Amino acid sequence: MCGIVGYAGRRQALPILLDGLRRLEYRGYDSAGVAVLNNGTVEVRRAAGRLENLVERLAQDPIPGGQVGIGHTRWATHGRPSDVNAHPHCDCSGQFAVVHNGIIENHAALRRRLEDTGHRFTSETDTEVIAHLLEAEYDGDLAEAVRRVVGQLGGALAPGLATPPGPGRIRAVGPESPLIVGLGRDENFVASDIPALLPYTRRIHVLENGEMADIRADRVTVTDWNGKPVQKAFIDVTWDADAAEKGGYPHFMLKEIHEQPQALADALRGRLDPDGARVVFEDLSLTPEDARRLRQVYFVACGTAYHASPAAAPLTGRPARGAGPSPFHTRR
């Protein structure tokens, strides 16, 4: 789960992006980054770690300005947390900047194909293939290029944003998880959750599965996947920021209970092969032979995760050893 925010308007984009990312940092804090369109040039700044690291980076290497931009706070899946793996990611020409939340299961094959045609990758992430695919597919019609790119991506795709060439605008795609579009006066917003938008607007609509939005300062146009205009119903948010973070539930515990199916699906994204027959851990260097030589597995946890440990330990084949409040459970 990652946090995504975008802005197109008359104000400077960077302070709005950083404020939105602060409100979304609970969705990921391995790294953060922003891309701002400045006089036709995409300026990107990224930093590993908490959002404050990005703020320090911007103090050392400021972005001159710009009224259109996107931001991202990351919970790492493909690629370790680092400056180069932080979003946004750009293509070779630097004209496309992309942020994305989800797993692209066929990214390795796409990367090899793109590298064979001369594309140069700078990160270990799956998201970077989107930027290079856009570069390869773009022929002046961005909407058609996005459709062709998404058609090549396999896996559990969550929302993505791109700053394209041309006039200041953001292209947002909602293949599976919805994005929230916020509507203002001479400015418009997009984010992966409502709290990022509440300081600026309370008029929103939800970008659903199979929809694409063209977000500019003076208008938002939504189409379906075939390019047909979609008339969206507006929602006026009456909650305060605290209530918005609870997603309409009376308290966080109830919200988390109802989020369990989605949380489990998110945890498994990219960890199962396409037919679900094999578990995949790309960053784990343990070979099958190494695994067979293991004699003991430790489950170390506290809080709610402690209660999961005695439930999970027997799944390894033998009853758990450990009792009472001890955070350790072992399997020999």
C-alpha cells in the first residue's frame, strides 16, 4: 500500500504535494518523492526513509517551481527502499514521470524486452517499466498510449498517475483500487485517500475500475477504457479529517476489521505466481536446498502480531513452542 497525490492548478504544486504526502504517510514510509512540471521540464526529487528526508533533500536541491505535480510515499515491494527505487520514475527522455501502487507481475519480461530495444533502467522497481512503455507507445495520443501500456501489464494493478508532455496535466488511471479526484476552483486534485484532499476541497468523485481521468487546472475529464465520456456523480464530504481517516467507520478498530480482506490481498500481491501454485520472494536469497536444511524457525512479534504467531507456527508442520506473554514462538 502506497500513498499517491497529484495537483494541477494556479498555486505552487510542491507545498500541496508535501502536505498531501504527510496525510498519507501511514500508507508507506520506506521512501518518498515528487515530480513537478517546471516550464516544460519534469523536476524529480526522491529520498529513502520518512518524508522528512525528502523535505531535507528539497532544502538542499530545491525545485524552482511549477503548478502541476505528483507525489508518492512508498511501501516497498519490488526493490529495496532506496533513493533510486523511490517514486516517481521517469523514462529515458525524462518527459514522463509515473507513480504507481500495486504489483506488475510480468515486469521482468517487460524490462528485458525494453532493454533489448535500448531503454536504460535506473531502478530495481516494477513501476519503472510503465514510464518506459509510455515512452515507447506515445505517438501524440496519450490516452491511447496509456491504454496500450496498461494492456501489457499483468498482475494486481492499483492506481497510477503520470505527468505527460504538453500542457500542464496529470493522467490518472484506476485499474482496480479507486482514486479520489478532488474538484476545486481553477485547481484540481487526485489522491489515494480522502484525508489528503480535505484541506483544499470537499467536493470529490471516485475514479473507478476501468476509468481514466485527464486532470488539468480548469477541468477534469473522465472516460471509460474505450474513450467514452463518463458522467461522474459528485460527493460533498462532510466529515472532518479525523473521521475521514476512519473511512466513515465510528472507530479505527472497526475500520481495520473490515479492511482485513483487502489487507490480505495486498500482502499477497506479487508473492504468488499467476496461477497461484508457487510462492515468490524475489528478494529472498534462500534456495530450496537451504530451506530443507533449516531445523528451527522463529516467530518474533509483539502486539496483535503476537497473537498471529502461535496461529501461524503450526502451519510449518509442528506445534509451536512458547507460552504466555513471550513474543517468541519456535518450530523445531
